[in-house]
Amino acid sequence: MKLGEKVSYLSTSLIKYLREIYAATYIGIKIYFRYVAWVIGDLVTTPIAIILLLTPILLFLPPDQWNNPDIIQNFFWGIVLWDLISMSLWSIGNSIRNEQRLGTLEQLLLTNANRAILFTRSMISRLLSFSLSTIYMYFFLQLFFGKPIVFRNPLTTLTVLLLAIPVSLGFGLLYGAIVLWIKNPGPITNILQFIILGLSGVFYPVTRLPRIIQYFSYMLPFTYLADLLRHEAMGIPTVFPVFIEVIIVVAYAVIANLVGYAILLYIEKRMKKVGKLGFY
């Protein structure tokens, strides 16, 4: 009887979480497509951003290297990783900040909804934007340079991209907890974003960085994601054996989500005690 009750409890909890995930996904999709200007903005700003970033890079390269497929692919995957890092910082943290500004954070946290799922609706919107931008950029770069972007191992490349989602979610929970604590992050998000971009070797291998800086790079999960992505998509050798980097990424995804969620709950409880949950 007790075993049956336990199974029933687990199935009920699973159904509850699935409903919450469905609701968060539904809201995220509705919000993103509610404003057509957002979608148009993504389609318009993507090629503009590419041209602005590519121009100074090409000016420092010999003209005979402008059509080098390795340079084009490095740039493509660098932008993809940039978008993933941006998603991890701007999704959950930005969602919490918006609820604070609107004065609805306290009401949301009075519900018994899972906190991680509650704030992931912003990540759903970012995922949609990320997917559209990546597909659009893939075709735009090939049209612009007249060179194909080839995936050496399409399935494993897609697997690395899928692994990047829980990593971004875990990192987002950690940063979201910080936003809930300090209330107004100000320019911290942008500063942190570019520090991570530089340390993670998004546009270049981290082995080219000074040795002392590399130690900090190896503390970031995005370093291994960038390394694995270039390895699977372009065949570039990884810094460490592939299986070790995969283990590091998976371990970080699990630990970051568990720790980030626990810290988020702790700070929420602390803010409720001092009466500053909705204060900003």
C-alpha cells in the first residue's frame, strides 16, 4: 500500500511539473510571437550585427583569407556561443528583474510553482530567438561569402548544442539568484557577459591566452562547450580528451541547476523574512 502511495505521489508530481513546463513554454511562445516587431527585429539586426563584427576582423586579414571557410565557420560558431552565453545571463535574471519592476514578483512567489520553471518562460522566448537567428545566420553567411558552412558531425554537433541548454539554465539560475539578492544588477550583466566571452575562447582557442588566464578559463563550462562544438563541427582537436570535456559539461549542468535552484530558494526565503522580496 505504501509503495503504491509512493508511486502515485511520484506520478502526480511528474504530471504537475510537466503541466508547469507546458504552461511556461506556452507563455514564452505567446509572448515572443505576440510582438511581431521582435521577430522582425531579430531578422533585421542579425545581418547588421554580423557585418559590423566582421568588417574589422576582415580588415586585419589579408584579402586572400576573406573567403577562408575556417574563418567563416569559426565566426559562425562564435556568434552561436555568444548567443548562448547571453541567453544564460539575460533570461532568468532579466525575468526576475522585470517582475520586480512590475511589482508582480511577490504575487508570483506566493504560488507553489517550481521557481526554476516559473522563470524559464523568458528562456523559452530566448531559445526561439536563438533558433531563428542561428538558422538565419547560417544561410546569410553562406550567401554573403559564397562558401558553405559544413558540419563535420551533424548529430554530435546538435548533441553539444542540446547540452548547452541545461548548462545555460544552470548558469542562469545562479545569476538569477544574484539578481534576486542585489535587486539592481545595473551594468553587471553586460560586463560579466564580455568577460565570459573573452575567457571562454568563443572566437579563438583558449590555448592562445596567457597561461595564468587559462586557469580561469577552465573554470567556465562555456570553455568546454566552445571546444566541443568546434571539434564536432569543424574537426579541431580539443584541449582535453573529448570524454573528459563531456563529463565536465554534464557534471556542471547537473550541479549548477541543483545549486542554483537551492540558492534561489534560500534567497527567496531570506528576502521574505526581511520583507524585501518585491523591493528594488
